Amino acid sequence: MSNKKNKEIVNQDSESEEEQDSGSEKDSDFDSDGNYIGDKELQADFEGRNPEDCDFHGIKQLLRQLFLKSNVDLGGLTEIIISQNYVGSVVKQCLDNDPGNDDDDDDDGSDGVFGITTVINITKRKDAPCIQQIRSLLTTLAEDNADDKTKALVQKLLSDDSQHVGFVINERILNIPAAISVPLFSSLQTEIDKAIKKNMPYTFQYLVWICKTYNNGDEASEVLYANQEERPLADEALASFEVDVTEQADLSQWDYEGGALTPCRKVLIFEGRKFNDLMRLIKEEVENA
């Protein structure tokens, strides 16, 4: 019996079949990772599903966007995400199936993963090698980039096993609009509530969230977020710090209206009780965009 659970996702932009047939002249519309970077209007339908084994390579590729060349076993982390498939969603493209066929067991879902939204308890799973690496990475990044107060907080939340820490993962491919995040986080919120009612370890005292950002080195300039819905979250953070990842990124800078932008990671730490507030901010940011 298939364990897939389709979740309602809004229609999004993607490339039409006719546009895909034009040959080599289209090559420049894609980057080296296969992400579409052209400027044509595209159409596609997406849905959220619980992660499955067939999603392994797609999820792993999305995690690489976040962690770049950091020493984290992305395969091991992907396995954890799939193993806790009762919490979290992958974004898949809707396929045209026979409406009279209600048996989805023949659909292996291997058509590609366009996004992943989930949360992992890095306290409960601290003995897993990939989680040990994430914890070590957070400690190192804080030591090298955070102020003394934030360093102490990171040390505290990673050393006290009675304080469960959730690591939020919110990744998707380039050009998937922020609107898709609203139903994904709504579903995540519902799934966490259900897990807590079953006495599963999803009551978090702290949340850690790493956002992909870009800046031009001017402190007065607005920081740009790769995932637009994450922009208002920093104001709710208990602590935060920024990491320059220029040396790890394939492209050291990105061109923008105001000039070249440097790729960064912004590490946000929240009180766990703020989760519902963060979901509200995400919804408001998308609705007001």
C-alpha cells in the first residue's frame, strides 16, 4: 500500500513543452545544476507529498544548495528526512494520471523533487553522524562569526539535552515562487501538532533556521533572501549571525540591480514557542508580496 499523501499546493510557473523543444539555443536558460534561469513565463502544477525512498537523490541535491561544501553527510541527512516522513513535505510536479485509476501504487513519484520543507530534532538524533556534523558546523560557524552572547547561546542549546532543538529545512529550486511555502508550512504545522499528540519528540525549546541570503557589503543595504518568505523572520529571532560562503559557492557573486551580491548564510535561532508566529509571518509576507 502506498504511503503517499498528496497535499494541496498552488499552481506555479514552469516551462511549457513547446518551449523545451527548441534545441541547443535553450541551453543558456539553465545553470550548471539544471535549474531554469530564463525569463520566459512558464506553467506547471505542483503538489506536496510525504518524502519517500524514490525522492532520495532529489532531496540530497536540494540540501547541497544549503550546505554547499560543508562537512555534512547529505546522504545520511536525506535518509533521516525520509525516515520521518510523517513530518515534512517534498514538492513534486503533478502528473496527468487517468482520473479513473485510484491506485497510485504504480506511480513511483520519481519525476523529480522541486522542494523540501521539514524539521529535524537535532537533540533526539544527536548520535547520528550527519547530525553530529550539523551540530559541529553550527558551533564552528558561531565561533567564527557570532558575538559572544550568541556563541554562548549556541553552546547552551547544543549542550543541554533537556532542551530539544529543531533544525528547520526549507529548500526549493530556483524560480519556484514563495507562494508555495504557505501550504507547505501549514501542512508542517499540522503534522507537528499530530506528532506531539502522539508523544513524539517535536516539542522544541529552540529552533535553528539557516537562510540563504545575499548582500553587497553595505550594512545600510537590505539583505536579499533566496526564499522571500523568510525575510521577516529575522526580527523574531532570539539571536542571529551571518556567514560569508563565497569560497564555497560556485559563483562568488551574483549580479543585481545595485551591483554584485555576495552569497551568505544567515543563521537564525528562535524560541520554539514562536513557531506559530513564524508561520503567520510567512503567510503575511507572501500575501503582501
